[in-house]
Amino acid sequence: MFAARGVGTPPTSSPPPCRDRRKWRVLDSRHGLALFDTPKRHEDFVVYDLLTGEHWEIHADPKCHYFMWWPDDDDDLHACLRCNATLLCAKDRCGHLDCHGGPFRMAFVGCDYTGRAAHATVYSSETREWTDVTSVEHEHYIHYTAHSAVVGDKVYVPCMESDSLIVYNMGKRELSVIDPPFVVQAITLMGAEDGMPLFASVVKPRLLLWSLEAGPSGAARWTRHRVIELKSLLPTTVLLDNSGVTPVGFAEGVGVIFLSTKAGLYTIELSSRRSKKVHGRQSMEKVIPYMSFYTGGIQRNH
């Protein structure tokens, strides 16, 4: 049964057949939930609690289509989503240890195909409605496949071919642009840590980490700078390759960063500085960790 605007359905625990999920693309994961783009199906998106199997089918509001799917993609609209999607828990004062069952919000930030303005909207699972579109003039395209960061009620999204960040205040429904000061090339937004956006870059043989604090009128400053030596954490053959180590993911809350290398995928625990090879695939572009906690009682028979 669809909601009044036809944009959401009640949750269900019966997953669609595997053949219908082959073309799904994961967009984001946070607070025990995962967001999927679902081309070739009647809905546009699916939010999944992968631990319980509960999921929600969501239809995009037609007023958002112009910046979600560009008009030159009419032959295959759902395969060419052109906005950055962020999923987050909407529970008040939630510690995110037991978020199962929602509620949740989805924030979408993108631009139309002219690249002259950024646009944003939020979907709420509580109301099953989308907010009105918020816009701001901006000359750069949104990096729709990059990681975003959530700090309080704000979503930070990077731009393509620019160091600028689009900041979407979901509570006030405002968009703004900040320009972080230059520190090093190829710096990547990874997520959030300690209430600030976290950035990473590899200038071998070191992993460089920064936290960004946004000030008034689009000003920003770096508030923390950490250096992790990689010589003892990665194979020597990887470090000799000038372009072989790339930050591709971050597990928020546990402080684990993912590095893609020619020798496979490695994790580094920021607190202990320990590394581990977790996958043999080479040169991954993006890793979206899924984390969930089960806090209910478990009865065991002895």
C-alpha cells in the first residue's frame, strides 16, 4: 500500500528474488541500514536492515527527477543516478546501537545537467514524504559517487574537479558552499569523526588525516592533522608504486579506514595503528562498510 504521495511503502521482511537484485547498486550505509538504487524495478530505492531483513521500498518524488536523473539518460534512467545519496537514522538521542526498524532519513544532493546550481531534498520514513527542493548557485558538478559526511543535521558532499564542499542543513533546509584551504592534492572526504568531517590522503609512505571545521561565510579551517606511517603496515611493493594506495572507505564509530592497493584491500585501525588485508581484489574505487549491533537477549540451550 503506497503512501498519500506514492513515495513509500510500509516495511516488509520478505526480500525480492535474487535475480531482481543483480543490478542493485549500494549508495550508502549508516546506523545499521543500507540504501540501494534499484534499477529495473517499480520503486526507485530500497532501504535495508541487513540484520533483520526488514526493508522499505521508496519512490522518488517527480519534482526531484531533474537533478537525480539527467535528461540525456532517458534510455536507461535508473542506471544513471546523478546525485549523492546519504542515509541516516532519524531517532532522537539515538546511540545507534539498536536502530532496527527505523525511522530514517535519506538526503539527496545533486545538480542539473547544466552544472550551474546544486539542489537537495530529504525523504522521511516517518512521514513518507519528500521535502521541497532546496537550491544554491554553484559552478561545479556534485561528486555523486563519493562518500558524504553527516555532522549533526548537516550533510557534507564533495564536488568534482574542485575542492569545494556542498553543505546541506537538513533541519533548516539550507544549502551552502565552503572552500577548505589547500593542504595537499588528492585529498578525499571519508566520513565524520568526533563531530567533524574527516579527510584522508596518501603521500607515501604516509597516510595523512585531517578534520575540517566550517566557520561563518563559507570559511573553513583544518583543526587536526595526523600522520600514520605505512612502511610497517603495507607490503613494500605497494609503497613503491606511486599511485597504488588510495583511501576508499571509513567505518565510522570504530575508526577503521580502508586502503585500496595493487596487492588488495587493507584496513588500518586508527587507534592501534594495526593493519589487515581483508580482500584480494585490486584497485577498488569505493568501499561502503555495513555495521549493525544486536542488543536483544539471546537464550542458549546447554
